[in-house]
Amino acid sequence: MAKSKMKHIAIAGNIGAGKTSLTELLAKHYKWKAHYEDVEENPYLSDFYDDMTRWSFNLQIYFLNSRIQQLIKIQEGKDTVIQDRTIYEDAFIFAPNLHAMNLMSTRDFDNYQSLFKTISSRVSPPDLLIYLQASIPTLVNNIQNRARDYEENIRIDYLKKLNAYYESWIETYKNGRLLVINVDDIDFLNNKKDLGAILEKIDANVNGLF
């Protein structure tokens, strides 16, 4: 019996881990179709970083809606797609962190979690999840280098808490094949050898899915 074709690869990781850059490189290398996180056109992101308590619920709902639309397109389409960030990160990392930091009310958090459970039950997890693991200095350096205006007010304690949630989530991830890549000591964007090492690991996982 022939193994089914892999349709959905997703890249997860904290803010500044390099998800978008790796998504671009892998889409080009493997001829995959890329689905990116909607940040440039996001109407809530700048307001959120200025006033997280006021805009946290609005932002999370926007991302949830955006990602579910992507997942529906992936499931209905025939192309192999690589996705920049997953629907799970919103539910298991960003929303819980906002709630724990008292930046999202319990009422909004419970509402969000209920909506996520309903929506996520209708879609399939990625065939391969690539997690970009990074320390706080690496994240801060990358964020500063890309110099996005709306990220100027990101707090270090916010990044630290997100990292803790990421590690906890990845330790218990059971939804499918998982590849963890630590990016602290590599530069896959500018170093072909580092990118090649990542491609070898991905090839091994891809071959196991066919």
C-alpha cells in the first residue's frame, strides 16, 4: 500500500525564532506553497503591544480566525503547504500566557478556549511540526535586527514566559511527527552549511512519511 503524500508542514517557535525566514527557505527549496502569519495586515498587533490588556482577546480571535482559514485551504487543496506558526500556539501558549499575566480576563480566556476546542476538532494537525527552539538572547537579537515598529515594546519577561509555555507544550506534543531544531548556535539564513544540516533532518522526516 502506498503511503499518503504529506500535505502540511508547520513551523512553530517564539517571537524572533526565525519561523518566517525558514518558511521562505523551505518553500523555495522543496517547492512547497507557503502560508504566512498575518502580521503586516493585522489591525490589532500594534495596538496590542501598546495596551495588551485592552487588545489581547481581539488579537487572539483575529489569529484564530486567520489560521483556521489557512487550515481549511490546506485540507481542501492539493498542494503541499508549509505554514508559519500553528493554531496550537495561540491556544496553548499565547492565550494562556496572557491570562496568567492578567492581560486577558478569565471570561475572555474561557470564551477563547471554548471556541478553540470547537474549531480545532474540525481540522487535522500538521503531518510534520518543526519547532525552532531559541534562548532569550537569540530572540532579542533577532527582534532587534528586524526592527519592526510594533515589536519595540515587547518585554523580556513576556518572551521568557512564552518560552516556558513553548517548552511545556513541545514536551507533551503528541499530535504528529515532531522535529526540534535549536537555533542558538546556527545561522541558517546566511550559512549554507547550517541550512543544509536542517534540510538533512527534514529529508529524513519527509522520507518517513512517504
